[in-house]
Amino acid sequence: MEDLVRAALDARSRAYCPYSGYAVGAALLGSDGQVWTGCNVENVSYGATVCAERTALVTMVAAGERRWRTLAVATRDGGTPCGVCLQVLAEFCEDPATATVVCLDEEGAGPTRTFLELFPFAFRTDLGQT
């Protein structure tokens, strides 16, 4: 977990957030044991902004991994992933009851919850789960 926390904090330092000033870093532990990172990338057209969690997930999927089991998200105040990110993460979550999400503050501290606790009513299907 220590490596995942460090990776999320490091990814946060690379965030591009000139509009909100809210830097976010994410690190996903894939089922294969590899760590995938991402940071938020804002755009003047706010709808074109991409969150750190989705950046990490898309990088993971593009590399061929289809399942994640642990997510670390680093913000200044330990914020949780947004609803859109939670829904996208649900598509590739290995097991919502055992997958964990740790929401870190600037010091790298924060609670760990299961994905199911954070997002109990995800829209899910078995399609696309291969």
C-alpha cells in the first residue's frame, strides 16, 4: 500500500489544474499487480476535463489490463472520486465488495473503504467484463 500511496501523491504533483487549483493524483493496482497512475487534466471547456481516476484507468486498459483491485486518490483534503469516475471504475472493478479505495490528503493519510461502500448502486452488467 505504501508504494500505491507514493504513486498517487507523485501523480498529483503532475496535475494540470489552472482553473480549479484542485490537483488530484490517482494510482490503481491492477489484478496483475502493476500500478497505473494518472492526474487530472483540466480544460478551459470544463466538460473536456479528465479526472485523475479515469486517466489512470484508461492507461491501465490501454495497456491490456481489465481489472483493478485497489485505488489510491490523492487530493489536498482527502476527497473521494466523483460520480462519473465511480461509474467508469465500476466497469473494471475486480470485486466491489473487496476492492479498496483510499482517499489521501496532502500528507498521504486517509481512510480506506471498499468500492461497494463508496458506490453501492453502480450500474453494472457482465458485458465488457472480460
